[in-house]
Amino acid sequence: MSERRAILIRGAGFQNKGAEALACTAVDELAKRMDGFRFYVEVLSCEAESARKCGLTPRRDASRDGSRKDKLNRLGRVLYRNPSLISAARRFGLKTLLPLDGLPRDISAIVDVSGYAYADVWGSALIGRTCSYIEYCRRNDIKYIFLPQAWGPFTDAEIAAKCRWACRHSVFYARDKASSEHLATLLETSVSDIPRAPDIAFRFKSLENIDGGKLDFNEPIVGIAPNMRMYERFNGRLEENGYVKRLASIGESIVQRGARILLMPHELLIEAGRWDDRILCMLLAYMLRRYGDRVIMPSSEMSSARELKSLLKRCSLVVGSRYHCLVGALSLRVPVVAWGWSHKYQELLSAVGCDGFCVSNGEGDESVLKERVSEAWNNRAAIASSLGQSVPCIEREVEKLFDDVSKDLQKQE
């Protein structure tokens, strides 16, 4: 095992800034505890350069690339080098083995930092690929660790069976109570038996110094972080979409309170032809155009997760639907109002004692949203003070998590 001095980070990405934050945090925290280890980050081909810019070593996930013939050749190589994986191919499907082609030989552990990937809503393909990785780890004396993330629900029988198998053959953590309950039901055990730890992005480091440009003024700033997944859940296109219309209305109420708005996209797709959060920010800027430079967007050059988190330092309040933008704000003791579509939003705000500032997708009518934003704005100083008490406890829990994980990984040497 001594020649294996590398860790592969899975479940990350560099088009979604939350996934980027998770990857960078995992590497930062493990590297300072594990001298001499090399870190690979699994990415899509189009993300490799972004990973390098962050100082990380990309390992390309080729499962989506190439012709049918190329994929058959890759499958052949995987099975030739790992004949014991034939059983995994039968159980999880041949395609799930594709990402294993070219897996670095010096890997001693795989660390999964998926924020929310294993549940009914995501289908069976993701967990199928993950199960093949876990089977590869089992056959090669490599540890597979799921760092804290959201899990469930699991009502689909196939997804439930694969997630159950994955958890029973790996080390895993839930990051919230609801996820713990879903896993306890899945594994037929008590909630107290499910390991739990906070989201690791509470320890994500922003840049120390950054040119604020248009943000260098004395007026308060409110960040708005829209989410394309929320847009897709509402009827209407462009400015007629219900989600965008309500965010624009909230924006008007914010400007009328004497604050400026900072529109913060957290999904910046590299692939052409797909909409991302920048479309939503541009729509909001257009709908609020009569307010001129009181509505601003970050420079296009400021696109890394660390740069975006640095901008959050200038905010007095953040309103939005991007989970890790909210985590970033809370970690800086900036009050938030969350408008989300899954249990992870309510669980996040409950963890910091701000339960009342989360609005679920079903209750997101304009009056409720404006009421929560108004309350958060009027009490922002008190909320920030409260976060100064609760967030350090969360940060210490994340520190302990990485202490435990690094010790566990180094036992294998």
C-alpha cells in the first residue's frame, strides 16, 4: 500500500460553483493533514482547464465521450485489467464501468463530495456508476468515503437497492437530520446509528483580496442567487416565468429599501447551447433595468468559486436558491433568506438557528417571500450576531470530520 499516495475526489465539478467549492475544500483540508499525497479531481473534459486554474489535477471522466466503438474499447480495457468486475457489470450495467478506464494506479482512496446526487430525483445512473467504483475499491483494497451530503428520499426500488448496497460497502456521512432519517429507513437502523457531519463548504476559503469594482461603495448590498432548477419548476418562459417574476418583485422591494442588488450566478456552463444561472441574472437585470446601476452583476472574469465567495463578504443579506451560495454567506455570518426545492434548504437554516428564513417551493408566493425578506432585512444585525455564535460550532465539527477522515485514510498506508 506504501506506493499508493493519491486520493481521487469524485462528485465535484467546475461548472457548478458549489461543486467546485466542495472539491477545493476537500483537497485543502485533506492536504494539510496528509503530507505527500497527490490529489486527483474527477471532471468532465470541458472542466479540466478550470480545475487546473484552481491548482487541482484533473482526472477526466470519459464516460460521456467518444463513439460507440470507443466506449466498447474502454469497457474491454477495464474488464481485461479487472476481470473480477464482471460481477459488477452484471449487477450495475456495463456502462457504469466506463469511468474506470484509465483510473490512476496510485490511488489509495476515493472521496465522494457530491452535494446531492443519491435520491429518487436523480435517477439510477449516478448511483449505478458509483456502485461500480465501490466494487472496484472492494477488489483493490481501496477505501470509498462519502463525505457529508444530502441523501434520499428512496422510494424507487432500484435506486434504493443500489444506495443500500453502496452504503454497506463504504464509509458515509449524512449532513442533515432529514438525510439521516432517509438513510436510517433505507438501512433498517436507527437515526442515531447514521454518521452525521455538517457541509464541508463551511470551511471553504475565499480569496483574501479582490477588486470589488462597482461594489466599492458605502450603500448596503443584497445578493440574489437564482437557480435554474427552480426556474424549471415554474410555468412560463423568460420574464413570464413565475420564479423570475417573484425574484424581480423581491428585487424591487430591496432597491426601495435603499440597498443595491448583486446578482450572483453559481452555475456557469461551459457547454454551448444550455441555459444556466447567467440567463436568470440577465433576465432579472432586464426586468429591473429602470434602477440602472443599482442592480449589478460580477465581472465575467470573476467566475471561480473563491472569487464569488469573496463577493459575499460585501453583502448585508443574501436571498436565493443556490444552496452553496447560502452556505458561503452563512459561513461569513451574512444573513440569508432561502427559497428552495428540497429538504436540504430547511435543514441548512435549522442548523444555524434560522429556521424561519426558509421558504419551500410550495409556499413561495410573493407575499410570504417579501415578508421573510423584510424580516431578515430589519433584523440583519441581530441575525449576524446569532450566526457569530452558531457557525463556529459547525466549523469545529467540520474540522473534526477531516481529522477523523484523514486518520482513517492514513491507516491504510
